[in-house]
Amino acid sequence: MTDRIPWTGRRGPLVAEAAVLGVLVVLDMVFAARAVPGQGQWTTIAIEFAPGAGPVVAVLAVLRRRFPGHIAGLATAVSGLSLLGSGIAAALAVAGTRLPPQPGAAETLAIALVVGASCHRLSPRAAALQAVLGGCAATLAPILRYGTGSPAALYAAGAAVVWGGALAGGLVLRDADVRHRVDVLELRSAERLRLARELHDLVAHQITGIVVRVQAAHRVAERTGGDTATFAELETAGATALSAMRRLVGALRTGDEDLFVPPADLATAVDRAVPDDDRIHLDVSPGLGELAVAPEVVTTAHRLLTESLTNVRRHAPDAAEVRVLVHHEPPGELRVEVVNDGAARPARRGGYGLLGMAERVAAVGGTVHAGPADGRRWRVVARLPLRPG
């Protein structure tokens, strides 16, 4: 039953699109059948092809909902078929055998649907390509099929309006998705901060009280000649738990998704933290994965890179170049550096990004510095010991 709920929610738009496209296909065929037949030896062959383009592109446009991972291919097919039909009509016109009028309302709507879906779902570059291809197909079809001397060529203006509306609708939906993701991340971050405060105020406070009482009992046992080994073990365990709690609080403040899935080695940590982006230039020492690095240092390096690159996307969205450097420097130190250009803005007051980063690095005995650099750049550099003392 649960698998049918999402499909039921999408059935309404799907049925509406299919119904409207079906009506437009029928109307296109009726108008094409009532038109004056064309003249010429190639006209019969072209007429056999042209009416079939409308139903095909309509089906392809509807299929984008069934196969959302193939929107780019479906959009290319829809625009390509429309351009092919327009090209055949233009070629026959040049040869002196113009086709009868070919209404293309279904094609125009199908192009608008795939253009809107492309602008909504695809990457910016692919969406721009499909938008241009669909715009050419929609606006050129009336001109090439009816001829510039026909009043019907003015349908190109209406097609352009429909294409522009689809383009705007896709971009609006894309922006709404981005805003929704930002809202979700902010809600998760707020929940993590609440948990961090509760852990710090309640659990860490109680552990601190236990450690203080154990230390006091330890001192009394030393003076009276009692058993001090057990108290020493309890004191060490309590201090370790308190340190782990502080690191957990700092980790919760970073708001990362894979908080409890640490990377296996340093190379994996860098690979998972640095996305595949043409703007990012990665410079790592050879043999990074074979270094003997403490697990907490590996996790810290991963969080440091993730937080720094997140800040680049958030505070310097127009950055054209981001340089990520991870080097092993003797005698046993790891240097992690992230530098980006663009107008870097300081973090919001009350934010926990830089604070959590500093706490995490300090917990393993490292140092970190974040601030503006020459050339309107922002630089984050950290030095971490491979084996914290």
C-alpha cells in the first residue's frame, strides 16, 4: 500500500497532460485533413511522416514522468523530431513543393513540457542546452512549415510565449526545490544544535560531576592508603568520556549527514569530501592512503574539508577557482588548506561552522586559521598531527 501513495499523488498531473496532449493531437490531425493537399512528387511521402510527429512527441513528453532519469534524452528526441519535420518542410519548399499546413499545437506543448522538466531537473549546462534546442524547435516550426509569407507564420510568437512560460516555470520549480533543501538542512541543523546543547548541558555536566567526585575520592584514598588503582581507572575513563562527549558536541554542530560513518583512510576522506567540480583543483601528497594516521585525525580532516567547501558554496557562490591542498609534512604533520576566490563573506553571527571546526581540530591537538587572503580570497589552513599525543 505504501508504494502506491507516491504514484497516486502524481496521477492527476499525468492524466491532465495526457488528456490535453491527446486533444491537441486530434485537433492537429483534423485541421491537417481539412487542409488543401500539397503538390509535388515528394509531398505524399512527407505527408506520411509529418502527421506522425505530433503523437510521437506527445508520448515522449508524457514518458518523462515515468523515466525521470532520461529527461535529457527524451527532450532531445522531442526537439529533434520537431526540427526534423520543420527541416523537411523547408527543404520541400525550396524544391518548389510546399506541404499543406501542418498544425503543431501538440508539438509546441510537448516541447514546452520537456523544456520545463529540463530546467527543473537537469544540471545548469544541460538545462540551458535543452532550453535553446526546444526554443529553436518551437519558434522555427511555424516559420519553416508555413513560410514567411503566410499569416500562419505568426504562430511563432505564440510558440515563443509558451516556450518562455515553460522556461520560467521550470526555473521556478528548480528554485523551489533548492529552497526546500535549504529549509530541510536548516531544520536538521537546528535539531542537531538542540541535541548538542542538551548533551553539553546535561550529559557532559553529569560526567564532569562524576569525574570531580572520583578525583576527590582518589585523593582521599591516597592519603589514607586505600586502593587508588580503581579510582585512577575511573578518573581516566571519565576524562575520556568527557573528551569524547565534547568532540561529539562539536561534530553535531557541523551538521554533516554521514556523522557516524568515518572514512577508512585519509585518501578516502579526501575523495569523499571533495566533489567532482571543474572549479576545484585538488593537490595531494603521493601515497596519502598509505600514511599511518589516527582515525580521529582522518575524520577531522574529512570534516574540515567538508565544512570549508560548504562555506565556499554558501558564502562565495561566484567563486571561479577553489584550491584544495592536503600534504604530509615531516616530521609527522598533515597540512590541510582550502583557498577560494570570490567575494568571501564572513560567517553569520551565532553560527557554529567555524566554531565546530576549531573545536574538532583542537580536540586532536591541531591548529586551524580561517580568514581573508590576498586577492579577495578566503583561506582555511589547518595543521593536524598524524598521531595525537
